Amino acid sequence: MMTIDRRITRLEHQLGSANRPRPRIRLMVVDLGSKLVLEDATCQRSLSRDGTLMELVEFRNHREGPDELTSEELDRWVEGFPVRTQ
């Protein structure tokens, strides 16, 4: 039984659990003065060995577009990209 408990604990640490969200690092790259437009932005997501989800979001230089991008909109957009394992 101890082996199963250790394995479940290890999997929860790697994959996250409902009680403990996965650690996440999001780096957003944008030109100074540019607007956050998702139209031609790119995103790369990867899962490190320790279970941390790393996200790199790159925005192109846009002077026109919506005034504000909400965090909920950005989260939904980013979640549409696949996660690579390292």
C-alpha cells in the first residue's frame, strides 16, 4: 500500500491535483507601446520534469487593436496550445 501512496503522491506532484494547482510560469514578450493582439501572436507551452508548466507568449508589434485584453481571454487562448514535455 505504501508503494501506491508514494506513486500517487509523485503523480500529483508532476501533474497537479484538484487541491493543489500546478506551478506555472508565463513569460509575455511584447514591444513597448504595442497593444496585446492575439491575431498573430504565438505561444509555446512546455512541462518541465518537476511539473512546472512554462508558457512563452510572443506578441507582434500592433499599434491598433482592442484597448484591453483580459486575463480570462488570454488564459483561454493559451490553453488552446499543446503542452510539450521535456
